[in-house]
Amino acid sequence: MKRIKEKTATSRAHKKEDGSDIAAYKRKIGRKKRRDLEKFLIMLLVIIAVAAIVVIVFQRRVYHQYTSLSSVKNEDVQSYGYVQMDDCILKYGTNGAFLLDKDQNTVWSQSFEMTNPVADVCENTAVVADKDSTLMYIFTKEKPVGAVETAQPVLKARVARTGVVAAVLQDGEKTWINFYAKDGSLIAENQTRIDSPGYPLDIAVSPDGKLIMVSYLYAENSQTNSYVAYYNFSSAGEGEIDNIVAAYTYEGIVVPQVEYLGDGTSLAFRENGFSVYEGNDAPKETAKVEIKGKIISTFYNEKYAGMVFKSDDKDKKYTMQVYDLNGKMKFEKNFNLEYTDIQISNNMIIMNNDTQACMVNLNGQEKFNGSFDEGTVKNIFRIASNRYILVSDKGVHTIKLK
């Protein structure tokens, strides 16, 4: 009995010793895991910090030079117009239209005869119209779609991504706002006069092809006024007079430019600012920005509206302001470049004259400021992160900033 007790005591001692070893081992493992976790977290923080620094440096970097990746020289660029169509360029002239991919290869071509061709693009669809004549051609990115023959000369033409076209036609003292299907058939027409509802200054069509937005100018009581009307040719407008589902009057103000930014979102640039409208059936004015200076230029994309006017800064001639569609200013920037063209191309604001360009991203950071050696600059389009198409009198060039 005594031996059994001794053996039991010894066993307990062994268990206690083993338990202590196990606990110590677990504590050791725990300390190692904590050290490994701390090392991992430190490395992760270092990687994040380095990545953040790289991003900040990249975002703040201003390019002043470029390299030419490819060129198609000796083209008669002066006889053609160029507009961006997604990641391609639509080239159009008096003898036809051509779609060029980002490597300047011809995707398709369409021959026609026009005297004064003008173009409009909505996403992957385009229209080329012979201004002051009666011919229009509709295209998609994949292929030419067909021709439209109008009864009166075309003043303006706008296309939807669905291929329908809205056009302002001149008919002596009268004008027509006509709507055409992509097969050339007439969907709807509306005659206007200078006295009712006024002279159409500009026109826009919603990307889904349901609404036409028109800015009219008219005089009343020795005052110049503007009337912005929305024509809805879907079922929502069937019961309305002349299919007008919404209208806004701006007394003593000229509204020279209207644009559709996307389905349900449109924009009117007034001489003293701009208005944003929302709605797929009967658009409502949801934001209004007013400025005191004289607007020199406007630019926009699907999310932002921008204006340029004379600056109060003695060292900088011009002020650029960019707003979101809620009417909140995103940034303001003063600059000196005497530009001839300004646009937003693939989320980059591009200003240029015949030899120079300045590029500003939508955070207001300058990304390029320099001159070009490719001759007289006609157009610049952004086709990728750091890649651009430059159209000059010496040809069409693909360039990369460096």
C-alpha cells in the first residue's frame, strides 16, 4: 500500500512537471506568434507607406516631354475632322468617314460626298451630317449603319447610342426639330418659329433616344430670354402637347449650349453659369451654379462640368472651375496658357494651342505642360493612362508622356 502511494505521488509530480513544460511551451509559441504577427504588420505598414508614396509621387508628377510610339505621316489632316469614339478615333471629311483604332489601323470606312461635314458621338455611335445640306450618315464602332436624307438643310444633328438622330432643320423663317430612326425613317417632327417658341440655339438627345432637349432664344418686352424644353417621344410624352414634358424659362439669360451626360442627366450652360437636370421622363432642375465673370469656354464629361473665365490674378490670365453634378466646386485653378481648344478626354482636361498643351486631371493636378515638335497641333485625345493620339498638320501620332 505504501509503494502504491509513492508511485501515485511520483506520477503526480511527473504530471505537474509535464503540465509546466506544456504551459511554458504554449507561452513560447504564443510569444513567437506575436513576434511574427508584429513583424508582418510592420512589413505591411512599410509596404503600404511605400505604395502611398509612389502613388503620391506619380499623381503629383508633371510631365514635360514625350516620346513618339508610332506615326502615320503625310496625311491630309487639314481636310478632315477628328473626334474620339471610345478608344478609337473617327476621322471624317468631304469624301467619307474612317474609324481608326489606337494603333491607327482602319477598322472600317464609308465613302460619301459632303460639302461641310460635322460629327457628333454618343458612346459607340456617331452621326456625320452635311451642314446646310440634307445628308446624314450613322455609324457604330463596329460598322456603318446607314444614311438619312432630310427634307430641309441640317443646322445641327445629335445622335443617341441607340442610333436615333435628332436634327434641327432650316426652312426659311421656320425651323424643324426632327427625330429619325437609324434606318432613316422619320419618327417625329415639330415646327418652330422665332416668335413661338423661339430660335433653337442648341439641341441634345438622351443616350437612350427617348428625350430631346432644346434651348430656344426668344425676345419679349425688349428682353432676350431662353426657353429650355424637353420633348419625350416615349409613352410618357404621348399625352403632352407637342410631347413637351418639362420646360424652363430663363429671363434675360442666353443658354447657348445643352448636353446630355447620360441617361437621366442633362446639362445647360447659361451665360452666367450652368444648370443640371435629372429625370428619365420629365427632367427636373436639381442643381444651379451662377458666376459673375464672363464665361470663355466650357467642358464636361459624365460626372463634371467645367468653365473658364478671366482671372482676377495679375500673374494668371484665366481661371478654371470644375464642379460635380450637385453644383459643388471640385477645384479651381489659375493658368496662363493661351489655348485654342479645351476638352475632357478620358478623364483628363486637355488644353492646347498650335504648339503647346497643358493637361490637368480631375483632381486639379497638372500632369503635362510642354510643347510638341510634330507640327501644328490640331487635336489631342487620351486613349490610355499615359498614351495619347496627337493630330497635327504632319500626320497622326501616338505619343507617350515621359
